[in-house]
Amino acid sequence: MNGIVDTSDLTLGIEEEYLIVDTETRDLVREPDPDFMEVCREQAGDHVTNEYLQCQVEVGTPPVRTIAEARQSLVALRKAVAESASGFGYAPIAASTHPFAKWREQTHTRKERYDVLRIDLGQTIRRMLICGMHVHLGIENRELRIDIMNQATYFLPHLLALSCSSPFWEGEDTSLSSYRLAVFSSMPRSGLPDQLVSYGEYERLVAQLVGAGCLEDASKIWWDIRPSAKFPTLEERITDVCSRIDDAMCIAATYQSLVAFLFRLRSRNQCWRQYPATLIEENRWRAQRYGTNGKMVDHGKALLVPFPELMEELIEILHEDAVELGCAQDLLHIRKIIADGTSADRQRAVRKAALESGATSEEAMREVVDHLVREFPAHA
């Protein structure tokens, strides 16, 4: 990579969480058949697991080197879950909230970690009827992991805006594009990460919380971006899960290209300017509220700028690195997301069309579920 960074240093892994719906009622499957997860594991092995609620499953790709390999793996995992679900009269959807399901009616997966969370966090965790997408990038050097985290935080709202898929909550339009983030933000140790000067400072922060008895380990620090507690990676966690796999790959490619770009700045003894958390929070909120349809603050100019204009600037900044990484077309897919709308925009359009055709509110929401089921499949 022109001596900037070896692409093999930026190994990639993607985790997605799905909701499992009943194909007749379109509601969530509160307690899936015990054989369902067994069939999923027969199809996908250890790359599919339970999530906190029984109506959820999580998939995770193995570490790969390119976006093309990540796509191939994620296609296979989505196919495995969909085929497994169909045998039970179920279907998976990749949306961060279900259009009308009630969180009080869901049951949590019986696992020690989840049992402890339910006791410790009370109703905060019980209403966690949300799904996300996490993207891991391998960064072996621990100090570099923290340095890149500090700089990449500026761009987290941009990634969130592209991913929004949670406009509805319990049958109501929330007026937000990512209501998931409103739910998750009630969790402790969530939101934007602290600005840290070193990995040692991060270790001391974790050690103090562990020593005080607040948590068992770093896996319970749920920042929007964090050093992974399991892997030598920097894990982006702010994004909703994308209904379409092309959108998911675009976000992964943007994140990978961003980190390569920050590596390139570092090779020139430069870095992206860091801003106070309050300023980043403003864009985080605007992304959560408006998705790609609003404006964000260009903090360099201290001006609100239409999101499409900001993204054209970001494409220009990242294009060189995306070409080197072999994911330029995935980066350019940003324009298609903006043109077609996010999943949140499409869900609202389906509901509106159904209501205008004479459907009741309940019928319209079921049509949104059907739409999400149709968007889930992917092809290599």
C-alpha cells in the first residue's frame, strides 16, 4: 500500500444481530423451537449464537482480509439463518427494532451472563429489544488501537446515519431514524469513548472499575467504538444492523478505509483533529434523528452542512485508501444509500403506501415486516 500500511494489518470481521419473526403473524417468535438454534449451528457452526433475547440470533464472520471476503462470508451466514428459520415457519429480519413487537412480551436467553445482566441492569436490559452491527478491524499494536479510536470517533455519526434501520417502536413512528440508539444509550458505560492518551490509561480505567466491583471485565464497556475485549481489534459498535447486505458492506468498507486513511496521516506525522465530546454528540444526535436526510456540523467550519455534501467530501478523502484496499465500489455505495434512503426511510415509505391504500395501522406494520423479510436475502 505504497508503504502506508499493509492491508493484511487491517483484518476485518463483522457481527450482525437479527430478529426472528413468525411468517404468519409477523410478530417476533418469543420462544423459538429448541431445535432452531441447533439447526442454525449445523448450517453455520460457531459463527451463529444466541443473543440476549430468545427472539434474536447473532452471526459473526471469521477474520478476513478484504471486503469481498467479508461479503462472501456474510452472504453465507444470512443464507444459513434464513434456511434454518424457514423450516420452522420463521424468517429473519435485519432491522434494529421490530416495527410493532412489545419488549415486555419477550423472554431472555437462559445463560449465566444474561441472567446476571438481567439482575444487575433491571428494566434497562429487559427492554433491549434492539439489534446492531459491529465491525472489527485488526490492529495488533495496542497503542495504535487507542490512537486510532480517538481520531475515528469524529466519524461515528456519519457511519450511524448510513445504517439507520429503527424508526418504529411498539407500533409507533418515533420520528427518529435510529431509535435503537435511544434504547441502548440507557445502558451504563455506553456512548462515545473517553479520549485516552495510551492503552495503559485504558487498562487502568478498566482495572479501577473491576477492582471496585462494578464489572467483571472490559466486555461490559459498551462504547460506540472500543478496543475489543476478545480480539486485537478496534470494534465499531455505533451502527444499526442494515436490512440490505450491500449497505452493510458499504459501512464496513468506509470504516476500513477510514482507519487506513488515519494510518496514512500518522505516517506523515499528522492526525485528524480531535474535538470535545459535546460537539461529536451533536452530530451523533443529528444522525440518530435524521439519518441521511438532515444536516451535520462540519466542525472544521463550524457550520451545518447537508449530509450528502459531507459524504462527498469523505468519499474524496477515503477514495485513495479504498482503491488500495480493493473496496472502492463499496465506498461509492454511500451515494446509493443517500439516493435510495436508509432502511428507516424505506420502512416509512412502505407503511405510508399501505396506509394510503386503505390498510389499517396494524396491517401497514405487518407489510413493513414483509418488506424487511424480502430485503434480508443476499446473493454472492
